[in-house]
Amino acid sequence: MPDKTILIVHDDPEFVEPIRRTLAEIDPSFEVVNALSGPRAQAMIAQSLPAAMVVDAQLLGVDGFAFTRMIKTEPTTKDVPVIIVSLEANEASALKARQVGASALMSAAGQPTILVQKILALAGGVVAAPVATVPVAVGVPVIAPVPGSRVKPVGNAPDVSDQV
């Protein structure tokens, strides 16, 4: 794994692929790799440290909180940012995430762009500018960079970075 690798520890490819695509659009210098379980992730980490990890709270076997606790107690991995994703993102799970050393807890049901922004903020990547919702048609917003920002637009958003 290269230095700019994001390790996603999740057993659902339908969760991983939108993150992979969104990250490639925003900062293609990062590579996304996937481990289906905690033990597989540990083997991958032993080969090369990722820039950040996204861990499913509901992993089978050892859950994402226990996995994060293990990662944060190892001297070689304690500084790797970990985002725990959960379908039950509430105050109790946020507290539990902080207690095990996670950098953040986010909803697994949220938009990939929001999760990717958090990943990049923690991993030192290009973080998109503040966004504005631009209505294209009634009820169909597009997320676009705020005019004057120097970032790449996401998806089909218009590029307004040169309109200063």
C-alpha cells in the first residue's frame, strides 16, 4: 500500500465503491483498499500503514470499536486516524468511538462526499472548499464549490474556481 492509502474495513462492497469513486474525483492521489474483516485489515496494516482508516462499527467477529481500540494501543498504528461508520450514529456511539480513540464517528448511511471530506481532512489530502447548494431543477440540488475557491468540483458540479 502506498503512503496515500485509505483502508476501509467493511464487508459491503456497495459501501466501499461510492467512497472509492468520490475520493478519486476529489483527490486521485489516494488509493482505497478494502479489508472485509479486522484480522484481514491487521494483516494489510502490517504490510504498510494507511494514511487513514474507515471502520464499520458492526464488523462481524470483532466489532469496529474493539478493532479501533486494538489499533490505537499499538505504537505503530496509534497515530493513524480512524473514522468509525455506524448505522446507529448517536450520542452513545459517538462517546464510545471517542473512548476507543477514533478520530470521528459518522453515519454509514450518509453521502459519500461528506465521509470523503472527513477522510481527506484527517489524511492530509485536498479538502474541497465550502459548498453551496445550487438548485438546478426543483428539488434537485447540486453540490458546487463556492465561487473563488481553488478546488476541483465534485461530480457534475460546475467549475467556478476561476470565476473570482
